[in-house]
Amino acid sequence: MLWSGWGDPARAAELPAPVRELLTELLGVRPPAAPAATFGEVRLPPAALPQAVLAALAAVTGEEHVRADDDARIRHTRGKSTPDLLLMRAGDASDAPDAVVLPGSHEEVVEVLRLCAEHRVAVVPFGGGTSVVGGLTPARRGYAGVVALDLGRLDRLRSVDPVSMTADLEPGLRAPQAERLLAGHGLTLGHFPQSYEYATLGGFAAARSSGQASAGYGRFDDMVVGMTVATPRGTLEIGRAPKSAAGPDLRQVFLGSEGAFGVITSLRLRVHRAPAVRAYEGWRFETFAAGTAALRRLAQEGAPPTVLRLSDETETMVGLAKPTDLGTPGGDSGCLVVAGFEGAPGDVAHRREHAAALLVEAGGVHLGPEPGEKWAQGRFSAPYLRDSLLAAGATVETLETACFWADLPRLYDAVRLALHGALGSPLVMCHISHVYATGASLYFTVVTAQTGDPLAQWAAAKRAAGEAIVGAGGTISHHHGVGRDHLEAYAAEIGDLGGEILRGIKERLDPAGILNPGVLIPVY
Ligand SMILES: Cc1cc2nc3c(=O)[nH]c(=O)nc-3n(C[C@H](O)[C@H](O)[C@H](O)COP(=O)(O)OP(=O)(O)OC[C@H]3O[C@@H](n4cnc5c(N)ncnc54)[C@H](O)[C@@H]3O)c2cc1C
């Protein structure tokens, strides 16, 4: 993973000349005053952990699994949000951990937590490092130091239960590794977020991730049927049946807990048979409103596609090489729907037929497989573009929320208005890509010319969008989580009593407060 951006540096995406021209002419984007820092120019604070603590940690995991070198510290600094990248590009690694610890077993995690609690060292569970909400930037004050607990060595498929259709997997597995291991048994998880290539199973559970095929396979939190969690107070084994009436479901305490309550060291996940057929196709709707109504019907009237997404007019236009390909010659592009179907041949045929009938009835025009296949091929490449846009002098950010269907038009308008108010004349694109019978998520991408202080510019836009989301009745996050960036809005969303409950759980499980301090838990 590139230390200051996304993915494999060899796959960096150059912005095509016409796009550069468009950025300059439409948005007034100019190259930033200073080039991005090189790795050698990064400013790293001196490591603060006492030698005795490092030695004690090394005694638990083995010396080679406690790293305090510059390379390890820089690569475990923050996550991949826009401000994270802006800071790294400016050479600022002031949030770097003092050491990176790589435990090899659940027992080692328990022991590391015990040691860190004893020495008051903050611990940041670290999966793929793809958080986009400041989930890997702990508050340091009052701690002897900060350790990034990299779970990458916990990367085994432990067992498969083909009768119950579950698999026990370790949290440090990156999604493609997990899919490869499951493919050996003819199985799939069906979890494909845009961060698929780097994010881990533990991170998906801890941040309540949702993948691009959520309409068919569900969100990640729906897939978790059991888990093992290491806390500073000991171990919890949760989930002995798919559903239970034995009190509140404790799995829900740790799903979305973002490393603040414990470290997930094993997951029992629901799995599916690997699909024999995958078919993606495109549909065109005249307007976003018409497309939204069609998606709602698909979500409410049974057997939805596996992948279902609707781009608004702007996103459709920007995503097309030739907008008129989709619309009437010289006219509007309309709005693109991508529908993907995965499964056994008979099941796919049935769901395709059902969806086609409904989409036609709702005013959709079938565009054939090309737009769908094109989307599927490029589905993991957009994050590379963000780096190129930042380098070109644009600020680019993504925001997501969810609400009930009845509130969706108001939420859509409110967020767009807020972003325009905060940024002047940005390019604001939106899509719906996670649908439920009762509502859906809205995912916005905003691009604007960087000001001299892009961090302040980002903060103003983020605040405005957050206020608009809260005001219009949406949740502050559908799948990115809370981290530090959404803490204020989350506190408002759950209220004082909700915050008290979270603090009560935190105090019980982590009395020394060492787990990811500053993240998730509202402080009054
Ligand atoms: C380009 C890009 C695209 C993205 N697309 C999507 C998307 O489509 N859908 C989506 O849902 N998200 C998306 N994300 C957000 C991110 O990938 C998810 O939040 C993901 O779940 C994080 O996984 P990770 O392994 O990288 O976790 P990390 O970023 O390492 O950690 C995330 C949080 O979980 C905690 N944590 C990690 N592992 C554990 C563990 N084992 N036990 C306890 N706590 C733990 C961390 O302390 C942190 O608070 C995207 C991010 C980027 C940068």
C-alpha cells in the first residue's frame, strides 16, 4: 500500500488531458503550490515508548514482531481519509504510533492488552488501514505511548462448516485472501467494498462495512454469526446460534465498535456457494427521482439483483466517455442503473426476468450488458483517481449516509445544497448503492479546487454536510463508521443517554481506557 495514498504505486492513474482541462475550466483547479513530500521528507516524532515496554512486548510476540523503525511507523500512521492523505502528502506523520506490534495468536493479543493497560499505552487495532473517518488516529494525551496492533499475522481460514454454511476466519485476512481461501471450498463471502483489495475482515466487522453487492449478499454485519474478542478484561466468545432470544445480542456491541471495546481475533461468518453465473447490465432512467422509485420497488417487491446502483445525472454524465451514449443524441445523459446478478443459472434467470419487468414498468430503458460490465471492470480503480486529483490541486471527498425512502429526496437536496454553500461551485455527484425494503444509502462524491488551506476547506465542507445530514433525518454514516470525524454528529444522533451507555461499556471492558482512545465514544 502506498504510504501517502491508495494502493499499488505501479497502478497510479494519470489524469487524462481532457479531464485536466475540465478541472481547470470548470472548477478552476490549479496545481498545488508545493509538491507532495517524498518518503525521506516525512517528519516523524521521536518514538516515546520506554525500552522496558518494548522489551516486554517483544517477549510476548517475538522481537521480530515489534517494529519501531521509521518505515513501519509511517505506514501505520492514520488511515486513508482525505485529510489523512493531505497530511501525509504534506510530510506530517505527527500521529505515528511509537511502535507496531504484530501478534500471532488470540493469546498474544490478550497478553499485549494486559501489558499495555499496565503501562498505560494506547492500542490502535490496525487491519488494512483503510479507515476514512479518522478511526486510526488515537488521542495521545495522558498515555505513555501509542502502539498500532497490526493483525496481519492472524490470516488463517480456520475451518469451514458446509452444513451450516459458515466459516471461521481470522481478522487480519484481507478480503481477496479470504475469497481465495473460500474459493478452495467453492464458497464466497460476497463482500466487495471499494476498498476490497486492502481492507480486512476484522476491519469490516469493527466498522460495519457494506459492499457493492449488499443487495444480494447483505452488509458485513449481517454475515457475522459469531466472534471471539480479546479485551483488557479477558476473552468473550459470542454467538452460539444464528438467532437467539437470550437477551440482547452482544455481537452488536462489538460490530461497529471500531477497536474501542476489544480486539476481534476470530470471526464466524455466513458464506454462500460461489456463483456459477455473474451478469451485469445497464438501465437508463430519465431522472434520479424516477430511478429512485424503481430501486425502491425492486427492494420492496422481492428477489432484488445482487448489485444494484443508481447514479444521479451528474455522476452518470461524468462517468461516461460520451454522455450521449446513454441519452438522446445531444440530450441529457439521464441516470444510469447498474444491475448485477450472481448465483445459480436458474436463480439468476428468474431474478433478471423479475427485475427487467419491474424496471421497464417503472420507465427504465435496457442498455444491455456493456455499462454493467464496464462498471464491474473498473469497480476498484476509483481510489487511484483520488490521488491523481489531489496531486492536480483538487480536493476530493466522499460522504455517505442513509435514511428511510420517504426522507430520501429531502436528504439528497440538503447535502448537495450544503456542499455548494460551503465550497462555492463544486462538482457534486451522488449514487444509491445499498438498498433495503425501508430505505437506502446515499453516497456523494465532491470535487472542488483546493484552497491554500485544503484541510480547513475540507473541515468546513464536512461540517456543513454533517449538519445537513442530521437536519434532514439521515444517519451520519451508513458504512464508513464514526471514528473521530463523525464523533460530534454521532453524539447528537444517539443523545446523552446513548453516549452514557457506550461510556459504561467502555469503562467495564477497558477500565484503563487504552483501546483506540478518542474514537467512537462521545465525551461530554
Ligand atoms: C478508497 C476507499 C474505498 C472504501 N470503500 C468502502 C466501501 O465500499 N464500503 C465500506 O464499507 N467501506 C469502505 N471504505 C472504508 C473502509 O475500507 C472500511 O471501513 C473497512 O471496513 C476498514 O477495514 P480495514 O481492515 O482497513 O480497517 P482499518 O481501517 O484498519 O480499521 C478500521 C477501524 O476498525 C478497527 N479495527 C480494525 N481491525 C480490528 C479488529 N480486528 N478488532 C477490533 N477493531 C478493529 C480500527 O481500530 C479502526 O477503528 C473505503 C475506504 C477507502 C479508503
